[in-house]
Amino acid sequence: VSSSSSDADLPARRLLGAALDALGREAPAHRDLLCGTLAALAVNVHVDREALGVRAAAGGLAITEPAASARVTIRTDLATAYALLDARLTILEAVRTGRLDARGSAGDLAVAAEALSVFLHGLVRCPSGAALLRALRSASKES
Amino acid sequence: MTGVADQLDPARDDFWRVRSPAATSVPFKEWQHFIVLAPGLDLILNFNLSSSSGLGEPHDRLGRVIALARTSRWTGIVDAASRPELSRDGCRARFGDHRVEIRTTGYRVVVEAPADGIVADLTLRPMAVPITARRQALAPGRRLDWTLTARLAVDGEVELGDRTFALVDAVGYHDHNWGHFAWGDDFTWEWCCVLPTDRAADWAVVYSNLMNGARTHLALEQLFVWRSGLNVLAAGGLDVSAHAEGRHRARPELRLPRPMAVVQPRIDSDVPRRLEVSARSGADHVALGFAPESLVQLLVPSELAPRGVVVINEVVGPVELAGRIAGQTIAGEGRGVFELVRR
């Protein structure tokens, strides 16, 4: 995972970077699957006031600045991300209530959903996943 | 039951194995499982070890403590401990803040999760002769040892949020499993323990079956009954029959670990509305009827399929028991904890 700016005050970038690192270390099959899924699709993610890009790169996944070529843009906040992973909110409810917004063509959104599924399936298989969830909980309270 | 209790020694028989003599490349798993039933409380506690390899080496052990408690609603945790600690004799284990001790006289189980509203400190004394099934075949090349104590007396305290349960001579169940398999292998099981609601009643019942993942092939089905601590009925094969009716429509009240609910949004629990099991051995016979009241789901990531999930339904509810064993009627109301694995 590469990151192009300081992560100190960028919790979404820091947490996503840690999650992708964990995936590479503890669930490499899912990292490879995710790279394959995102190979042809750059995704921009806006979390609270942070904007970042996620794309497949040589040897792994990269967090970059938002890409002009991104065909899918996702907007949410850390509190919503934590509520989803804490099972207090479903993705459908988050979309309906405007807490999660995903833009793109139907085909590209389907690929992005596939990538999200692979990412989460990998994370739940990582022994360090519980610590990452606790870090997200702390960050969501501070955001 | 004093005579029976005198023969029991968990420290001699029920210590953590940590590895199986048949070390293989198939993942090793082991768990100590406890159930406590008291008026207004159903409690399920599980101390669980898993290794990615078959050897169960210390650097490769992941511990998990599962605590599920039901009062008017379910609360629960699945707490991972990356470095579970075990004593050399296999009788003491610490999983993060949680502990289990296996003693000559029984078990001490401590769960410390105040932030999640669950604290328990319990001692469990065996009140029934244990039985052990060695190296049961779960699936081709997959084996599981299973030893169970169908009834224990439980003392201690359980704090669930702002409620405290002081337990004196509550009833409990314990089993210990170890072996080699991967979640996602071609098997499922259905298992239950039933204990009497009236603590003066002296019986306990355990039923289990093993099937393939599609549940089209029944590899094993058995039912055991204990009275006064002694195993008085053991039936299997065609002497046991189970009949499931309808479908329990209520949603799971809790799905753990919580992040798994995102990856497995489908909540179909595939739990029957009613389950009836009967068994006979010679002139002895028993029948039990279970009516699921509520359930929680444990969602286990498949170790074989990148996006596979194995669903373990923990279902509680009332059970009616009726039968006749050794010329004596056995009958009464009980409470059952059923574990229905779906793949």
C-alpha cells in the first residue's frame, strides 16, 4: 500500500491503509482477488472531509489522490462506516437515508460492490481485524 | 449423585489437547463449550482455539471467546485473542481477559467483557458420567474428538449490563472438541442438549447428527439420556428418528461477529418451527419435542471459499420430554439449546 501524504490527521486514509496492509499480510488470497476486481476500475472514496482514490497497482493496492479517471465515487463518513461494520445499519438503509452515496454506471457499481464484498470477506478473516474495528470505532467517535 | 461425582476428574480427562496426535496439514481446532440454564437466563460460553496448520503450534494459535446470553433479549461477544495462553498440563487457559480452569472437581470459567455488558465467574461441577466419541469422521479426512458431560451443577455470578444473576445449583452442560477440519468442509451438524426446568428432576438428554453440507446424507444420528448421573439410554442409527416441521420465521436476534452481518446480509436461518426426535433401545424409548423460541447466529468465514460463510444457529426454547426407561416413566418440561449448522 502506498500513501502520498501524511496520515496523522487523515483517519480514513490511515485506517484504509492499515486494512489493506492487513489484507496483504493475513489474507493474501483476498488481496489478490481484490486487485483483480479493481484492475479495471479506479474508485474514489470521500469520507467526511477526506478524499482518496483506491486502485490496483503492481504488487498490491494503492491509496492515491482522487483519480480523474475514477468511474465510481463513494461518499460516506466514519460514523456510518462503523455503524455498518457494527451491524447497526445495513448498506441498503445507509443508501436510503443518504448516509452512503455511490455513483457510477450500473456495471461499474456492480464491480465496486464485488470489490467491497471481497475486501470485507478478507478483513473478517484477518486475526487483526478486531483491532482494526476498535480503531475505526475510536476514530468515528472523534470525527 | 455423589457416587457418580466421585468418579469424575476433569483435570485427568478433559484437559486442552492443543494438538492432535494425527498432525496433518488440515487446520487444527479445539474448543471447550459451556451452557448454563437458570430461570430467566440462557448462557452459552465457548473458549475456542484454531490453527491454520494441523500442528496447533503456539505462534499459529488464534483464540476466540464466544459469550451469548439471553434474558429478555440476547447480548453477546466474539472476542479474539491472538495469543491465548495455556499451561503445560492443559488445565489452565487465558484468552485475553477471559479464563477457563480445568480442575479435579470441575471447571471455573471467567468471562470479563464489562464494556460489552457481560461478566461471568462460574464454577461447574460434573453431575453425570461423561461420554467420549473418538475421531468421529466429519468429512473425508476430517476427524473430531468429542467428549461431553451432559449435566453439571453451576454456582457463581453473571452480570449482564445492570442485571446480576446469582446462581446456586443451576444446571449446565459441557463439551470439549478437538480435531482437524476446515470450516466450509462438506459437513453440517445438528446438536442439542436438554436439561429439566425443574431442578429436582434428574435427567439430561443430548441429541446429535452429522450430515453432509447439503444435508442429503446422514452419516450419524444419536441420542443419549442420563438419569441420576448415569447414562441410561444410548441409541443410534435407525433407532433414532428426527422430524422437522415448518420454518421458524423470526429473525435472528443477534448475528456475530458483527462485521460478518455485512458480508452475509441474508438472514434466512433455515431453522424449523418444531423439531421432534424419538429414540428407542430395546423396550426403552423417549421422545422430545422442541419449539424454537429465539436464536442467534454465529457467522463463520469459510476457510475454503473466499466468500463462503458457515452459519451456526444457536436456538433456545422449551422442550417436552416423555418416555419410559428401565420400567420407569421419564417425563417433564425442559429447556433446550440446539445448534444447527448450515453451509
